[in-house]
Amino acid sequence: MVCDKRTPKVISDRLFQIILHLENYPKKSCIRLAQPYAACNVVKDLYENMFTR
């Protein structure tokens, strides 16, 4: 789902739409899309980049 603005209201409305229609958003697809942003990946990337400065 795409948000046209990044305001808390718009984001919460979009999340609410997802919750109301979970059948349209398969769990595997959501996990696959969110995986690059998992904390372990973000921290690993930051840690690796510290030594290249």
C-alpha cells in the first residue's frame, strides 16, 4: 500500500485498511518486503560502514 503523504494520520489510515483486509496482504509477501529493514540487517550495515570511513 502506498501513502501519498507521510503524516501520522495517513499512515495510520493505511495501516487500518490493511488490518481490515488482511486477505489482500499475504503474510509471506509482507515478511519478504520488510526483511531488509529488520533491526539485525540495519545494525549490521551500519557496523560494516563504520570501518569504511
